[in-house]
Amino acid sequence: SDRFLVAVDGPAGAGKGTVCREAARQFGLAYLDTGALYRAVGLHALQQDQWDPEALAQWAAQMDFTFRDLGAEVGFHAFLDGVDVHEQLRREESGVAASKVASMLPVRAALLDFQRAYGAPGAAILDGRDVGTVVLPDAQVKIFLTASLDARAKRRTLELQEKGESVSFTQIRDQMAQRDERDAKRSHAPMVVAAGATVVDTSELTLPQSVQTVARIIARQR
Ligand code: C5P
């Protein structure tokens, strides 16, 4: 396709969400956080205590999921059946459940069409783990946004504490390390740097610096 597509992959806590949100506004792109799709399926699995891959894939294929920009102050929120599920999806337990259902091939397959068609026929930016490798292999821009485990865990701990969740740094770091390992080692669409992707390490960057770095990379192609 000749749509302008930007793929941003990398581990949790590297800054993908903020960077993509800002890039979407700056360049007029539709934005989809593909992790929210897996979190939605993970949340459903938790709530129903249902871990059968085929049943979850069937649910995923027909779920009423939307990802909406609620403005600069609030940011993008995920909705299921028109209900804002942002807070539930951001909890670490949803992230852990997401990485479990994300290892199921039928679930991944069920979410592909939605991701590929996102924002069509317009330009779009998608972030996740396999956007540059599997979802949008023809994307004009591919970025792998990463940071050290400690830097990422520190950011996520602060983010959760600001929301009033009582979490410890070591607990978050251990959960993240486990999730990274599960994402990188799974047999279907593991998290790897896509061919042709630019690697951006944000360990020593502020969020505005990360945004600027990515904006420069996109601007070269746009
Ligand atoms: O990015 P986020 O932390 O919200 O993603 C939650 C989980 O969803 C990841 O740990 C990963 O297992 C899964 N995921 C995926 N492929 C994507 C996006 C997320 O497998 N494209």
C-alpha cells in the first residue's frame, strides 16, 4: 500500500506511548497502541478466567474496541463496548495477562486485520512489539524504542505510584523482566528489532528528547 505508515516497537516503559501520541499530533497520523488490544483480551481472560486460545481469539475478533484521543490533557484511552477501560488496562496485572494471551497464535491472528486497517486510508502510527516485523512489514518508518531495564522500571514505578497504586520498584522491575523475556522468547512474532529499523535508546533521554529524536526520524521520510 502507499499509505504512510510508522511502526514503533520495543519493550514496556521505553516511552512508546508518549512518543507516538506526540508524533501522531505533529504529523497528523492516526495512532493505535496495539498493546491495548492485547491488554483488552488479557483483561477479558482474567475476568472470565478463560485461557483457551480459540475461545479468546473468537472473542478478540468481534470485540468492540476503539482507541480515542481525549485531548492533550488526558491523552488516548481505550474503550470496550463504548466504555472507557483505560485505567483497568493500564494495571500491571492486565499487562501480565496481555503477555500471556499474546503468546497464543490464534489471538495474534484475530487482531491482525484490525491493526492493518487502522486509520485507512489515511496515514498511521502503531506501536507494539511486532508492528515493524509482522503487522506492517512495509511501513516507511520503523523505530525500535528501548531503554535499560532499570530506567524503564523506574519510569513505570513512578507512573503507577502517581496513580495511587502501591507498588515497589523491585516488584515492577521483576515483572517487567519476566514480561520482556516472555515477549522476546515466544515462538510467534517475538519482540525483535525489525530489518531496517532505527534503534533509539531512551535510557539517558527525557521524554521531550525522545519525542524530538523520533520526530526527526519520521520527518526524514514524511
Ligand atoms: O505495550 P504494552 O505493555 O501495553 O503491551 C502489553 C503486552 O501485549 C506485551 O507485554 C506483549 O506481550 C503484548 N503485545 C504484543 N504485541 C504487540 C503489542 C503488545 O505481543 N504488538
